[in-house]
Amino acid sequence: MDMDLIFYLMMYVSLGAVVGFLSGLLGVGGGGILVPLLVSIFTYQGIDKDNIMQMALGTSLACSLPITATSAYSHHRKGAVLWQIVKLVSPGIALGSLMGIIISVNIDGKYLALFFAFFMMMVALKMFSNWQPKSKEKPMLGFSSIISGVCIGIISALISVGGAFFTILYLTYNNIDLKKAIGTSSAIGFVAITLATFGYLFSSPQSINITYSLGYIYLPALVLVTLSSVIMVPVGASVSHDLPNKRLKQILGVICVLLSIKLLYSMF
């Protein structure tokens, strides 16, 4: 077997292990961690820079599916998923995902990298602060849930996350108990990531000819990252119980900043 191929396969296994551990440790789906590192590996592999950001986003979304599905199912078993809210926002998510995919495949990957880095900096800022939105008096209803779904769908497609950061804030603002907000957010994230993944699967132009890829999803990375990440999630979750919440948030904030800088360095 080609030594370069073996090296890249080992890189994907190692990447999955790191992402799985951090996902279990910090309670994140992994997309924010995966994208910058996939961009770096794809760059070393010589994948065309014109498509590298889209390839990283699509592959990252596909890798995140098992983690978000497991999380949603776990919360559902504990009765922490408000399925009525999931149904309310799902039409908006479908529309937002379509809009996000159209934007993603029609703009320069450098602009996607800038948007991704900006979003991750916002997450880092939130991790270092105790800010929470004040709840309003009435629960979420109707049109606002459609708009929120559109926003979550667009964000998921453009930066490979399920929108949990904004979803939890939005649900708690609408007087949803925090534990149920987290559980419902995981189910909403699964819907958003699934739709966005299918978008990247079928949206790549015919001119792209990258071996072992389907659409904007690179299959070797998908298989190896997924397998090794699933193995390491319980390890990270176990370690997380020995660390205070404040320290976990600070770790996530630092990681978000470092990976944003790394992504911008790789793209520019």
C-alpha cells in the first residue's frame, strides 16, 4: 500500500480520536473542531483549494451524524426532547439548509472560512462569559419558530454545526427549562445536520473529480473519523465529570480560538 495513503489514513484515525474525546469532554458535536483540521489534512493531500472548504464542511457534517443521533436518542429516553418544538422548527430548518447549501457552493471558500472563524470566536466569547438572554413571558410559538429554524439551517450548512449554540439560547429565552432546551437542541441539531449533509452529498458540480468522494463528502475521512470518534466519546465524557463546568467552558473557548486561527492560516 502507498505509504502516503497509510499516513493520511492514520491522520484520519487520530483526528477522529481527538474529536471524539473532545466531544465527550466538552459536549460538542465535533463540527467546529473537525472543519479546521480537515482543511489542513486536505491541503496536505493536495485537494483543490477552490473546493476544500466545501469538502471539509460536507465531510464534517457526515461525521457528526452518529454523534448527534446518539445524543438526541439519549435525551429522548430521558424525556428531555420536546418533539412539538422540533416539528415547529423543522420546516424552517429545511428551507435554511437549502439556502445555506446554495450560498456555500456558490461562493469562494475563503469567505466560508472567514464566516466560520467569526462564528467560532463568538462561541469562544460566550464560553468566557456568563451572559444569558433574559427569558420572555410567553413561550415560543408560530412564526418565530420558523424564522429560528431558517437561521439554524443556514448556520448548519455554512459552518457544519447543528446550531446548538443559538438553539439553546433561543429556547431558554422562550422559557424552556435548560435540560429540556439541551435535549431538544440535540434533536433539532440532528435534523439540521442530516438535511445539510444530504445537501453537500448531491450539490457538487460534475467538474469535481476527487477519488473516494461522493459529492462534497470524502469517504475515507468519513469512515475512519466516525469509527475512532465513537470509540473515544465515552472516554472524554468520563474525564469531563472530574472537571468543573467553568474549566470545561474555558477549554472549549481556547480550542475555538486556536482552531479559528489555524483555519484562517490554512486558507489564506
